[in-house]
Amino acid sequence: MDIRFTDTENAFREDVRAFIHTSLPADLRAKVRAGYRISRDETVAWQKQLHQQGYAVPHWPIEHGGRDWSPIQRYILREELEGAPAPPVIALGINLVAPIIIAFGNDAQKARFLPPIANSDEWWVQGFSEPGAGSDLAALRTSARRDGDDYIVNGEKTWTSHAQYADWIFCLVRTDPTVARQRGISFLLIDMRSVGVSLRPLVTIDDAPAGQQEVNQVFFDNVRVPAANLVGEENRGWSYAKYLLSNERTGSARVGISKERLRNLKRLAAVDGERPLLADASFRARLVALEVQLQAHEVTTLRVLADEHLRGGNTPNPLSSMLKMRGTQIQQAVSELYLEFAGPNGLRIPGDACAADPDGDFDALRMMATNYFNWRKLSIYGGSNEIQHNILARSVLGLWHGL
């Protein structure tokens, strides 16, 4: 496999870099590099710039605002945005629910929901996990009972990231309680302003020092949802969820983010005091080993993207599980090296805003422990890495029982 980029692809990369250089504010770039969470307003403003440039939804079909780009062009765009570093896109709308609506939704749903998703006029969140139904998602109990032209929804979703910002939530709900597990589950779009929807913040260990809360519990108490908001067929939601999770796992590769973090760590470790940590043979060996793993992960990512381009269709790609596993493992290993570099400085309480230091070094030190704790979740969400081993064993290696 030739992984060298063509002259045309390199020219495309330069165009992307030029756009980022002229459009991404320096203070916002520093805030992302230091590890601070980005506000809703900052995220939406950046997303609208991407949309105006044609960079927001290039993976969508052309008739819905996408671009006729190759998988490599889309990969280059993502790598450059992550490596800038720029604020992450609002992935739950653009990369998760929108492809489901495109693949399985009706024309009215496409016309209603896709334009505001692309332009970040509406913020979406994911309603999958429940207490007792996380990695074992098929155990979910949130119910949706048909009542005339509506569904009446009751239940609870948890670990709902950024639900405090949300306009809409896409949910897996049980529409047929008489069948077990994956059968009887449907995919429903719910307006967060509906009567009976309520939130409770979940404060995690990485939130407390920064005063920033990310995840929530969402409760549904006799919430009426128009039946027109059912995506696809009733009781077929599990199939749609598998397709969605395949997209989420492919997105977990995050090669650009890991590259940027390692570049920044090498810069910090090379100028640290009288004896830079980069001069330590053990630390340097671990850093180099991680870089080699990242290079191998990048090649694998490109191979999977090429495979998806050839596969086509709306079936999940089991190889996305491999990207999810390795991508999250590498990101966690990077965060561990950062924490080692920070030493006692990692115990400092983060401030509410970036320091004036243009390199963000001081703030980066203060945020290292917070980011380390936050990134523990990477190997769990989107289907835990242990589950991904089973998917690969079954779907790629042809193994089945006893694993």
C-alpha cells in the first residue's frame, strides 16, 4: 500500500492550513491546546465558519450539502483541524445522527433536520446509555408507547454529554416490551424542550477542579413525541444504532489529536528547566515507542478508510472497532506521559481562562491532571474496548462462542 500523498492531496492540505491560519483565533487555538473545554458559543461560531467554507459536512452526500471528496481528503481535513488544534466539531449531530437520518430517514426528516445540523443552528446529544445499560446497551429500559399520532416516552438516559446545551436528543427506546434484547428497540428524535424532559448534572472528578460540568442525566416523564420523529421502521433501531456506532468508533481514531499532543509534549519536555525531561533515556524511549505506535495506527486508519470507500452501503464496518481500540489506547498513553511530565504542577487547580502566555505552557501544566482523568472514559464510550475485542473476534476472525 502506497501511503504517500499525491501532489493534489498535498495542495489540498495547504489550502486547509491556510484557511485555519486565517480563520482560527489565536486565543481559541491556545485554549484548545491547553486542554480547556470550549464553550457552546465558541464551538458554534467555529462550526459556522467551517460550514461557510464547505468544511463542515464533506462526508455527507452532495444533495445534502456534502462535497465530492475522496476519503483521503476528508482524512486530511480532520487531521489538520485536530492538529491545529481547532475546536472539535459538534460530532453528535454532524457525524452520528445526520448519517442515520440520511441513510434511514424519510424526506421530511432530511429537509427538517439536516440544514440546521450542518449550520450548527441546533445542538444534538445522544441518548443511548442508561443506568444498568451502558456497554450492555441492549438492556435499555426507556419505553416509548404508541398513543395515536404520538409516542409516550418514560425512562432515563445517563452520561449524556453536553445535554445542558442541547436542542434535540436522538434516543434508543423500547417500543416492544414483549421481545428481549436487541429486538423491539426503535430510534426516536426528541425535542429537549418537550414537556416532561428534565436534566440533572453529573459532576465527575475532572469537572470539580475546573468548575466545568460535561455530562448529565436526562429524564423522560410521560413525554409526548410525534410519531413522525421515528427514524426508519419501528423496532429496527438496533440495526441503525450499529451503523451509528461504527461511525463513532471510526471517529475515535483521532490521529491528528494524538500527533498534536505528542508534538507539544516534545516541545515542552525539551525546554523544561536545566535538565529537560526529554534528556531522560527512559522517558525518551517511551515517547518514541508511542510515536511508532501512532504511525502504525495512522496507516491502519488509512487502510480502513479505503476499505469503507470500497464497501459502500449502510452496513457497519467491524474494522472500526480496531481504530476505536488503538486510537483510545494511544490517547490515554499520551495523557499518562503528560501527567508524568507535569509532576507536582499537575496538582494545580485550573483557572477559569487561559493565561496570557501565548504558548499556554502554564495552563497546559495545570490542565494535565484534569485531561488525564477525562480521557479515562475514551476506552469506555462508543462501546468499551473489551466489547470491541469480541466484535473483532466474531466479525473479522470468524470466532464466536467462548470469548
